[in-house]
Amino acid sequence: MSESVIEDFLGTHARLTQAIEGLDEQRLIRKAASNSWSVTEVLGHLADHSIVVSFRIREVLAGSQQTLPAFAQDEWVENQHTNAGSAEDILDFFQAQLRYNGLLLRRLEPHEWEKSGVNAQGNTVSIADIVRGFSAHVDRHLGQIDRIKAAQAAASKA
């Protein structure tokens, strides 16, 4: 697999860190509405997603025939009281998980990147798809963080 795919995967932490640079605790936990996520909750969701992706990769490598797990993202965020946590602690975990997975990904032989499983939507996905999909998922949530920050800036000017 291309080293650039692994580097993009590992670079998600730096992109998230840069996205929240300069935000104080109040801005990190502020929610636009009760049914929306704060920046800290977005980070918590991505940490949760990292856990699930880690499991999916290992299930595929093990040759499991089980459907790859999905998760109830809103319930996970809400019931872990994510907004009561620290963005810094979440990002520390996220980085450690990335590093550990990066070590695994660098050990894979080229043919192992094509090993596949079936996701909860019934689609066949390879290890390469899972890794690329994770990076793209983080990038989509970086857009969400930007929208939260823009809304906060607009509200403070009003």
C-alpha cells in the first residue's frame, strides 16, 4: 500500500490539533443546540470511530466472516458524557491509537491491504478502503469543526 495512505491516516491527528488551536474550554464545549455536537464531542466521536476502525481492521486481517461492526455514534457521545471530558485527553488517546495502528499498517504485506470484510451496509470493504475511509471521515468532521467555529464567531459578533 502506498505510504501516502498511511501518512494521510497518521496526519489526521495534526489536522485535528490545528483545527482546534486557540479555542478555549468554553468554545470547545459550546453546543449550538441541544441536539448538535460541540467541538469536544466531535473529537470524542472520532476517537470512538478510531476504536471501531481498529477492530474492523483486525477482524478483516483475522479472516472473520462476521459483519463488521457499526456503532450508535450519537448514543456513544451522549452516554459517555463526552462534553465533560477534555479535548486534550481525547486527542492524546486519538494520537496513541493512530500510532499503534500505523505500526500495524506498516507491517502489512501488499496483498493484505486487499483483504476484505462486509460492513453493516452490506458492502465489501478492503483494509485499504477502511483506512482511506477513516481519513476521509476525519476530513468531513474537520468541516464540521470549521462550521461550529464559524457559527460561534458569528454569534459573538451579533
